[in-house]
Amino acid sequence: FQVITGGHYDVDCRLEDPDGIVLYKEMKKQYDSFTFTASRNGTYKFCFSNEFSTFTHKTVYFDFQVGEDPPLFPSENRVTALTQMESACVSIHEALKSVIDYQTHFRLREAQGRSRAEDLNTRVAYWSIGEAIILLVVSVGQVFLLKSFFSDKRTTATRVGS
């Protein structure tokens, strides 16, 4: 798993087997990898907790790899050597596995960058709206102030008495 966005990029993680026995428990981790072999059939539960940072929403990427890859060639356990074509296929297959790992890494980086860019875009939009409102209020205030300089205030005199 890896935390993509939110706070200090850390979460609590717990994995339980079907009997409720905790197989894995880590606190405040940004990323981690855990490998185990299931000892029994059933539903395994995992939980990501953000209990210590309730103000920040977090996005977590996690990946399951269940089981072994099937052999590239059904007769791979044979005693004879691989042909040149078969050995080339095996090396290409291994290279493609590393390409998949790189793609996953870059997808995570892209998701982090996208989240940061969207947050920045939202903040810039709010700041621009606030500046526009302030500019409008100042403009209207200046118009009324200038208007008061050029208005003629006439006082009427009234006579008291006869």
C-alpha cells in the first residue's frame, strides 16, 4: 500500500485472517509491503485507519497479488534446456514484469501530482474570486467618495420670528 494524498501521508494498517488473528499491524506508515502465504481458506480482512488525523482525508493505493504466476511454458519443469526462442520469451516476460512495476510507480506519482494541482487550482480560484469582490467594493466606494466631492451641499436658511 501507499498513501497518495492527505495530511502527512501516513495511515494505520491491519490485516486479519478468517479467525480474527492479526497477521499484520503497522501504525503511521506512508507505504509498506507485506507478503504471506494463506494458511486457510476464508475471508481475510484488511483495514486502513486514519483515526489520528480526522481532519484530513486520505487516498490509499493498495495492490494484491494472489497466487503464483502460471508458468510461461507448460513444460517449463522439464529437464532439457530451453530453446533460444523460449529463453527469449522468458527474458521478455521478466522485462515486462518490471515495466508493470514502473508503470504502477508512475501512476502513483501522477495521482499525487494531479491531487496537488487540483488543490492549487481550487485555492487560486477562491483567491481570484476574493480579489474580484474586494476590487468591486473598492471601486464602488471610490465612485461614491468622488461623487461626494463634486456634489453641492446647499443649506437653506430659515428665519425665525416676525
